[in-house]
Amino acid sequence: MKSLQQEVIISIKICKKKSGSHTYFMHPKDYYVVTPLSKLLAKAHSMDKRLKQNPELTFREFCKLNNITPRYLSGILQLNNLSPKLKRMIMEGYQLKRLSIQDIIAGNVPVLWKKQEEWLIE
């Protein structure tokens, strides 16, 4: 009986990421990339969640417990107002040229999601 085996080649798109002396290969949609902005986005999500879990704490009390200033916290929480598309792009490691941590904290990012995407993705 003849064998019906064939060689099959499947192409898979991967991303090459370098961190220090290590190089990582990963599927671009399955893994998140750690960048300063993605760390801050994760921190904003965590802080927002913890604020909602402790409704009895005032904003200032929360800041005091976490050893941060109210200005810093309110700036970080601005990341939660980014459009879902931009959040996904940040977590996937895309570099948005016009978006900086300073812009977010200063409140320079448009409020409407559609305007954010137009402003940041060109």
C-alpha cells in the first residue's frame, strides 16, 4: 500500500521582539508586549478596579495609601478613556508616534474615541 503522506508547509506570521540580550518570537495577536506605555495602561486598569472596589475611600485617601499624588493618579486614569482600538494597539506593542505618557497625563488627548483614532493613527 502506498503512503499518502505529503509535506505541508504552513506559514505563520510572527513578531520578533528583542529584550536586552534575548530575542523572542511570538504571534502578534496572541501576546502582549511590555512597553512603558503598556505597563502604565495595565496600572491604570488596576488602579481603576481598586478604586471601584473601595468606594468608601476618598480619592485623596486612596492616593495616600498607594503613596502617589492625586495629580499622578488622575493623569494615569486618563488612560482608561482611550478607545479600545488604541488600547489594543498599545498592548500589542505598536508605537503611536503622537501619543506620549506626558500627553495623557496632561490631558492633551481628545475625548471622543473617533477623534483619538484620527489624531493618533495617521
